[in-house]
Amino acid sequence: MAQHIGVLTAGGDCPGLNATIRGLGKAAREQFGMRVTGFLNGFRGLALDQTVDLDDQMLSGILTNGGTILGTSRDKPHKINIGGKQMDMTDAICDCYRKHHLDALVCIGGGGTQKNARRLMDAGLNVVTLPKTIDNDIWLTERTFGFDTALEIATEAIDRLHSTATSHERVIVVEIMGHRAGWLALEAGIAGGADVILIPEIPYDIEKVAEAIRQRTLSGKRFSIIAVAEGAMSVEDASAIGTMVEAKAAAESKKERQEISTRLRAYHKEHLGHTIRITEQLEQLTGQETRLTILGHLQRGGTPTASDRVFATWLGTECARVLDDKHYGIMLAYQGGKIKRVPLEDVAGTVRLVPHDTPLITAARGVGVCFGD
Ligand code: F6P
């Protein structure tokens, strides 16, 4: 009997989702004779049985489109807002999966989606995941689609900021997405020729950043570009967070752990907008006019780059092959130029941060970039 496959996109969107859905859908249908059903708005659509038939018509003309034809949400199977209440919908999801006689479910998403897919795997569903995110921070894969497009957008933004910073002899701070990882800021900073790059993995001392700007001024360079990852942290903030994380690991009761998690969440929430503080501090410390640009969701919108389209198509079509093999409980990861099948349990819950010994940091330091350390 022909296999019936369910597919959903969950978490924040990114360019390349439609190219992946198209690659998966076309290969599954045309090469392997499968039926493919899309579930709308992430895990919510699976809980509420909201579907769309991914037929030839639906899969056509979407390769270059940004966003996702399936819609997405940050709902988790065990925490879905139904009528203003957070409900555990895991059983409803399993019922829906069985009602449709699905052979497998493909979850396309970021770090959170890997964890949620693993929960569904533990609940007995056949799951395969495909990693996506502009943050490039998923464990065990060297690449996620969406990253290349976001990198192009952020780099172009830095290029454009250069000319206005030069004209006005200003310092311009540019905030770049990436969640708790610094990949996007690091690579866009290098590609755009930023003078300072601040990433979460290297806590910064604002005085050292100011000194780097002063030195540039002394050498006749009257403008500076400071690329800051949204998750970058000062030495003081990093130490406060480190203390909380250690306390959480040592906590003996669930209640204590939950309390620390709540405090950590509040801290991270307060941290949003920290680039406003950096901008003010730098203006004060250097005496130079300073401006802030927050790139935000611009980095996630619009058409994917050629490279992301190629990679997404490869990932989607490879996924169809995996489904034909009936190989479940895995994520498809890019490693050493190949797409490999890695156990979901090895991925879920771990974030891929920028290692201190990456050649990218060495290269950036080689051209005089200051990391604030
Ligand atoms: O994970 C992708 C991402 O764009 C992060 O870089 C960012 O921190 C987050 O999503 C923003 O999420 P939202 O779209 O929910 O504001």
C-alpha cells in the first residue's frame, strides 16, 4: 500500500521552507507514489486536525517564495493555547495521526521543533525531522537552510550602513538575530567588514569596545560598525546567567528548578533591547555620535538565496528517500558535504554554539576585529 506522510512546519519561519516542502512533496509523490498531507500552523494543526492536501497544484510555483505555505506557530504539543488555556494536546495529536492512517510525520523546524518531535516519537509516532533556522544553531548539523539567506540580508545591511556611517562620522551598532548563538552576527560581521563583533559565546567588556573605537579614531578612521548578536552578553550579564544555570543544575526539587527557569526567562526577556543600552554606553564612552539599527524579522523574510534553494531541495528529496526506507526517529543533518541520518535523541535539547577555536574567529581577529574581550 502507498505510504501516507504528514508534514508540518513549526517554530519561526525562514526562507527555504517552501523549497523543502516542494522537494519532499514532489519526490514523495512522483518517485515513491506516496500521499502527502500538510498540517497547518505547526503542531496546532495536528492537534486540531487542520489539513491541506499537498497535491501537484499546491506544490507548484512555491520554490522561490519566502515563508511557508503551511503556516507555522511556536505551539508545543504539550502546551497549546486552546480558548485561552494552555492544554496538553499530545493525545489529540496521536489520535489525529492515527485517524489519517499516517505512516510517518515530517516536522520541519528549529531547535524547539526537534525537542517537540522527540516527544511525539516517545509517544509512539514515526517521526523524521528536517532542520531549519536562520540561527544555524542546531546540534549535529553544520548547516540549516535559511541561514545563507539571512546572512546575505545582514551583510547587505552592514554594507549600506558603512556609507552612511562614513558620511556622518558615526558609530553604528547593528543588531543581528541568532537567538542564543552568534553564527549570524559572526559571519555577517566578517562579510560586511564590521570593526567590532559581539556574540553570546564571548562575553564583552564595554570599555574594551569603546577603546577599540577610540583607537580607530586615533588612526584617522572616523566611523565604526559594531555588529551585535541579539544574544550577546556583557561579562556581568554572562556571570549572572551562569550562576543561575549552575543553581538550576544543582537544584534538588522540581519546584526549585522551575523557579530558576522563570527567573532565567525574565532575565532573557529583559535582555531584549540590550543594544539600546550598548548604543548609549558607546556614545557616552567615546563621545562620538552613535546610532542603532535593529534588523529584526527582515532577516527572515523574502525569497531564499540560490544556495538555500538548492540545499532545501536536496534535504526535502532526501527525506522522501528516508521515508521510503521507513527509517524513523531521525533528523537529516548536513555533515562533511553529505546529508546524514542522525538519531533525534542525540539532537534534541542541545544548541550548537560558536566554538572559541573556530577558524572564523581567528580570521576575524586576523583582520583586526575586536570581540570586546
Ligand atoms: O530562531 C529564529 C529567530 O528569528 C531568532 O533568531 C529570534 O531570536 C527568534 O526567532 C525571534 O522569534 P519570533 O519570530 O517569535 O519573534
